[in-house]
Amino acid sequence: MTAQLMDVLVIGSNEYRVASQIPLPKRCSNKWRHFIKILPSEWQLTLLTTTACWRRYQAMWEIADHKLFLSHIEGCYQLVNPEQALWAEWITGDFRVAITQSWFYNYDTQFEQEFWIQITNGVLASNPAN
């Protein structure tokens, strides 16, 4: 099994890797109208065909004002308005975030340091470690 590309999470001036998958909204939801399927550029074509990215996209998320936003997406989708971050109010769950270097061992990605964030309806419910 190939280690997968991780999404990026920005908290303040710090950038982390999200070790758990934060999902896009369901296609039948009204939030899906903020996304469009695109014709890939050369980098996006690589992202679409690599075994290191089964989802066929990589997202950048940001926590601002205790809310989770989708600020950028690369791959088979893009935001209709890429200049405006989308509040991820469809997200509820606990997500593992890597602080330091990772390595792939025995079909599992390991991290030297990590923390968990809890999101409820797009709002940060637990304070992340800084």
C-alpha cells in the first residue's frame, strides 16, 4: 500500500499535515455548488494518476476564528471562487494532525509528534497544541 499525500492544515502561522482525511461535502448537498470539476494541469494530472493520492485531490484547510475553512484544493476539483475560503460547516469529527516528520512503516504512517483536533459543524471544539 502506498503512503498517501496528506492535506495541509494552517493554524496561525504554522502549517501541519492532516493525517486523517477531512472530507469534502457530499455531492448532493448545497455546499457542492462551491466546487467544479476541472481539466487537469500537468501537476494536477500527476495528482490524478499517482497511487499516492487515491482521492485525486489535495486540500488546504485553515483554522481561523475557531472555524475550519477550506482555503484551496488541487487536483480534480477546485473552488468556484478560489479567492474566498469556504467555511467547512459540514465537518464533524476528530482529526489527527502531524507536527513533525513522518515515516512509512509496516503499511502505517508514523509521526514523531501529533495532536488531535475536534470539529463540530465546522467549529473547533478542542484547542490544538501549538
